[in-house]
Amino acid sequence: MTIDAEKLAARTRIAELVRNFQLNEADYLAPAYNETQARTDFITPLLEAFGWDVHNVAGLPMAFREGIEEATVEVGVEKLSKRPDYELRLARQRKLFVEAKKPNVRIDQRRESAFQTRRYGYSASLPISVLTNFHQLAVYDCRPIPVLTDDAHVARLLLVDYQDLEARFDEIWPL
């Protein structure tokens, strides 16, 4: 498949995910709809649309997988072992973490979620990390030291609402 064909397939799949979310948005934003359901229904398919082999369809051994769910990273001076929802890799090297939340979490405002995401990336010396609940997607610069009291917008490079995923596709694709 050519790069243009991959991009078209990705754009089409994302449009489907957006339509599915719109059809039952009230249900997905209800407190009973949890993070695991959001990951299964929307977040993992979103990552796959962008070309990440999250479920190891290629059948690669652990060292060569592109996507690791519940990866481990040591954070803080205490070297606490934490688990980002997804670690995305190319050629055996970490490229970014993706932290998932349930859709009713306001990631545009919730400082704890932003701090968690930034801390994962900072601790692993990654340039960016992503925070998403599918309803919103935020990309954070992980080079500045994360501080728990930072507002959610600090070091945020990009914030996209799900309705804009298609329109801003070309902006997100290179990430």
C-alpha cells in the first residue's frame, strides 16, 4: 500500500470512528462508560488508523512490537514504576506514550491527567506524549519538567476535539 493509500484509509477509518461517536455521544460521555470501553471502541482503533500495530497483528516478538499496552516507565526521583496505557515504538525505540481516559474526563482542563502524561514522557526522555479520551486529543511537549500544579494547557502543543479529527488530519498524521 502506498503512503497516499495509507493516508486515505486512515482518514476514512477516522471518519467512521467520529460518526460512531457522534451517534451515541451522550452514552459515551456518561460516567458509566469507562476507560477500558473507550480504549476498545475508539482509542485503539484510532491508533491503528494512524498505522500503529497495537494488537501485534504482525506477530512480532515483544522486542520488535510497535505497540505495547500497559508499558512500564520509571518516574520521579523515587523511580516509581508506572504504566502508560500505550507505548508506541519504531525500530525497537520508544517514540511516544499515549495515556487514555474515559470520555467524560475533561482533558482540556484536568491538570492531573496532563501532569501524568507529561511525566511519563519526561521520565523516558521523549519529546512528546499524547493524552486522549477520543472526545479530545492533546499532544504535550515532554521536554519541560512537569509540575503537578501546572494547568492542563502548560506544554500542550495541540488540542483537537473529536469532531475536528478529520479536518485536522494532515496536522496530526506526521505525529
